[in-house]
Amino acid sequence: MDRIDAMRVFVTAVDEGSLAGAGRRLGRSPAAVTRAIAFLEEHVGTQLLHRTTRSIRLSDAGQRYVAACRRVLTELEEADMLAAGEHAAPRGMLTITAPVVSGRQILRPILDAFLDSQPSVKGRLLLLDRSLSLVDERVDVALRIGNLPDSNLVAVRVGEVRKVVCASPAYLAGRPPIVEPGDLASHQCVSLLQFGEDSWSFPPAAGTAAPRSVHISPRLVVNGADSIIASAVEGHGVTRVMSYQVAELVRAGKLTLLLEDAEPPPTPVQLITPEGRLSLPKVRAFVDFAVPRLKAEFARLARL
């Protein structure tokens, strides 16, 4: 049996979460998928998957092996495409990841437009509010909000966003004004889990060096921005989110920005790709297509 083909079956089974799912995706019988996995396990001399009638689970060795298989398959794909020549037409599966809100609101329409212009490319968009290994997960491009550590990733800056405090006019009406961060302690807050359950931090006040930490008592803490923004719009309290997430609501008068003088420095937004992937026609074509559109959209959303 071809070991590379067996690796491809193994990775597909892990991605699909079952041997049957891998068979459907690859157009193979369950028996053929089982044989491929068994072949790999015999080759490496250890069990890679724990199987039940309905699901599979990676063994410790399987977790290490699937990461290695993804790297091997990615390198083979790169080699095939590079051999076809740098002017080859974009083709194949393009895998992209982004945070949930920015991916849905900003990146997804751009990806749709790109796929419409490139009929030989298919897209796979992973919306996740966590980082993942682009190499191990065979991701071609990622949209990232935040400063990136030094790495072998190629990054193109496409904008910046602010961390903002806001509330609805209905909530603010008749309540004490919020003119400095300490005023938040006496207000209802609805908090995004990532920004703090019991305190929010702000830059130092003028003439001081220590950052300010304000104690809050949230009436609601949520791990997703959409829900917390909806609560704020409905008048349930003050919230803190990223500026692009509420830009349209601020323009519509449904939310009011607060404490703009106390905001932290803006956070960069970058489109990144593993070193070497940019030479692939499908990746280069998408980056060239997406970067100017992302810059324009983030610039538009920054004008609050």
C-alpha cells in the first residue's frame, strides 16, 4: 500500500471525526479506510486511533503522527504546485482561519468573491477564537488580531482595531456619567470573558506610570462577542469589545463610545501565512486579492 496515500486517509479520518466520514469524503469504502489505517499502524508499530462504533480518538502516538503527516502532505502539495511553474493557475483547496466575528463579518465575503473569481479553487474557512498551528493543521492563510511573536510566518498588516467601552443610550440615560475608568465600578457591566470577569485594565493616567485596574461586577459574562453586544444594545449594561465589532451599531446610534481618552493603543490586524506557502498560486492569488480589500474594510470600520 502507498504510505503517502494512507497518510492522506489517516488525516482525513481525523478531520472528519470518523472512518465513515473519511470514506464519504474520499469516495472509498469503510473497509478501504480501515485497511489504510491498519497499514500505518503496522508500519509505525503502535496504535494511532482508538476506535468505537461511532467515533475515533487519537492515541498519544497518533497525535504526534498526525501532525507529522500534515507537514509531509503540505510539503508534497507545495512541491507539486511549484513544479507546475510559478505562473500555474490557482487550484486546489484553500484553507483559511480567522476569529469568529471578523471572519464572519469581514473575511467571509472577501473569500466568497475570491472563489467566484477562481473556479478551480475551493475554500475551507475555520472560524475560531483561538490560535492553532498553521503548519500542523495545514492552514494556508490566517487573519490575526494582535501582535505576533517572532516566527517563520509571513505577515501583511491590513489594519488596526481598538478595544472600546460602550453602552446603549437607553442604558446611559439617567445614570451617573462615565468620564473616567473608575466610574465603571458603580455601573452594570456585561463582559466578554477574554477581557476580564471582575476587572478591566486601562493605560496609566496622565502623569502616572502604573496601569489602572478597575473592579467591575458583571451581571453577565459571555465567551462570545455577538451575545455580549446584543445585551449592551438592549440596555443591560456597559461592555468592552473590539471597535470593528460595534462600528455599525455606533454609526446607527444604538451604542455610544465611552472613555475614548483612556483606550489602550490600537491592536494590529494581520494576514499571515506559513513561510513557503506564499509561493503557491492559490495562496499568492488570495493574498493579492484579499489584502487591499481587507485594508479598505478595516479603514472604513475605524472611522467611528
